[in-house]
Amino acid sequence: MRRLALVVVLIAAALVVAVPPASAHPLGNFSINHLDRLKVSSDRVDVTYILDQAEIPTFQERGLSPAQVLTRKRAEVSRGLVLTVDGRRVPLQFAPGAQISHPPGQGGLKLTRVVLPLTARVAHPRAVSLHDGTFPGRIGWKAVIAVPGSGTDVRSNVPSTDPTNGLRSYPKSSLSSPLDERDAALSVKPGNGALTAPRGDGHIATTHNRSGDGFAGVFADAAAGKGVLVFFLLAAFGWGAIHALSPGHGKTMVAAYLVGTRGTARHAVALGATVTITHTIGVFTLGVVTLLLSALILPEQLYPWLNLASGVMVVAIGATVLRKRVHRHQHHHHHHHDDLTTKGIVAMGASAGLLPCPSALVVLLGAIAQHQVALGLLMIVVFSLGLAGTLTVLGLLVVFAQGRVHLSGRLATALPAISALVIVSAGLVLTVQAVPKVV
């Protein structure tokens, strides 16, 4: 038993000491991605504008017909796409062949894919530049590539390769640090269609199967009646538990908080319950924003602020625990459980569950779109329970280890203060990473 306890302590210590970087949430469900294929010939410039719009912005246009959506996208392109030839702006005209489709997305929702051919008549261009200012401020993949033209030799500052295959699959890093290339400059001379361009990243691993991995895929199957509900609920719980293991979901803070305050099993369970409630409320709140307030604020704009709020809360909690530890050490007072208050437990649990998973939001919107609201709400609650279950188990392991392992007097005295410093450090990391995204 003592050996098992020692193993548990080592695992908990690794989680406490190693402050994980707060990685960005996978905001692919919010993204608006666009690509320009630029071709310069001796008598014309052709641009093919490709748009891949993810589930949530597509859901927000659910009341519009495909023709109305296409009209909106054309208007955006007319405003934002600027072509300059030999120092003067040249208007681009829409050519025949516009396409719009709605491929399947996650959670039973649809995506929007638009292809718009544009052209401009020019005579023997020498310098061509393109600026894509469409959808400013929206997250997503933005790229401009050059393709060979007719009767010209072109030197380009943008690559000729496209690792996304026309925005059908994306490099695995795209959700955390998507390409943001909106400008191209080409020098042109008469020739035979040669193109000199920088080498693109054409061999990087890409994501596939955007139509329903993970929690959103479980809901889609449940809504379609493809199995027994109890198994789908178990799967939702499992995805929530796995989601809690990803970076930035409070594992370090919860473990350090219980160590620093000498928490009990009851406190660990209370933390888990708070995480469940906070995460569920967060999903519902973002759902309301998406449905009713998207004209005023975009839901993805709330994530940096939620990250900042979480970081500030964690810093405040850690500072409070550290202050109490120092005070008790100075007064030689050893009733450690007095450090734990209902307010502290609620604050720590809220900071861990404050940032709702985008997949859970997709499930909520998918439930509304498919008139399966009760099922969607049930699965979100179960998912949140799975998320909280992982954190609760971790907390119970920490509590169990504290009661079984006897540390030296000096280390036992210092460990709560060290844990408080870990909480402060983790909160500072969250805060520092969030600040640039909200200013």
C-alpha cells in the first residue's frame, strides 16, 4: 500500500510541478477560411476565390437560401478583394461558374463551401498585387497562391502549392496557428507560362474527416438513432473525461490547490461538481450569444476573455492560499482545513470549467437545428460530468496520497507554500497568454 501511495504522490507531483502551457482551444468550428488562386496571363488576371465556412457561422445563416448566402459572399468579396496592376487598382468582375455547397460538418451541422471565379482584363501587365481583406477579424486559414498563366513568365512572393487541397484538409497546426497570408506580389514579363515561386509547405501532415470525430460525432449518431442511448451517454462521458486531459483544463491547479490547502475527499468532489455546473452554464451562455447576440459580439471573441478571466481568478486564488500559508507559518498554527472556504472551492472549480469546449457548443447548436434539444442538453451535461470526473479522480488521488505518505517535517511544511506558488505561476501563464488576444 505504501508503494502504491508513493506512486500516486509522484504522479500528482509531476502534474503539480509541470505547469502545462495553456494551449488555444480548437476553434475550427468558428473559422471562416479562404484561399485565392491568382493567375496572370498576358491579357487578363484571373482569381479563384474559395471559401470554407465552418459549422457555427454556417448555422448563423440557417434562415437564408443558398442564393442569398451566395449573394452575401459576393458582396464580401467585392468589398475586400483588391487587385492592383502596374500601380493602379483594377476592378475584378465575377465570371460564370460560381458554386455553393453545404458539406456535412460536426454534430449534424453543415459547412458552407463557395467557389467564386473572378477576372480582370489587362494588357501586358508588369506588376500585379492582390490583397484579400475579406472577413477581417475572423479566425481561420487565409492563403494566396500563384498558378501559371498564359504568355507570361511570373516571379511570385507567394507559393504555388496548396497544402489544404482547396481548403478541404488542413495542416494539423492550423487550428492553433493558422496561416494568415492575405497579400501577393508578382512581377511579370512576356514568356511561356513559367512560374517562379517560393517553396510551400507541401508535405506537412493534415487533418481529415471533419464530419464528426469525437463528442460531436457521438451526438450526430445518437440524433440519427444509430444505437442505444445509454451507450452514447457513456461515450459522451468518456469524451468529457478525455477532454479534461488536454492542456489548459485545470489539472495542475486542482491538484496544487488541494495540496496547498490540505483538502479532503469532500472538497475534491465539491470541486468536480463546480466544474460540471460551470462548464454546462458556459456552453449554454455561448449558445445564447450565437443564437441571439452574434450581431453584437462573435462567440469566438469571448474565448480570449474567458481565458483571461480564468487566469486572473487562478492568480488570485493562488495568492490567497500563499498568504494564508505564510500567515499560519508565522503564527505556528496548524489547522490547515481552515484554508478551505466555499468561496475558494467555487472559484477554483469555476476557473477550471470556465472555458467551454467548442465541440459541446456544436452539439448544442446541432441539437437546436435538428429539434433534438433535450438530447443535446442531456449529452452536454454528461460530457461535463466526464470532464469533472477526471479532475475529481485526480483530486481524490492527491488527497489519498497526502494521507498515506509521510514526508519529512521541513518538506511537509514547505509543500503547501510550493503548491500555492505553482497555482500563481499557472495563473500568470494563462493571463500572459490571454492578454495579447484581447488587446
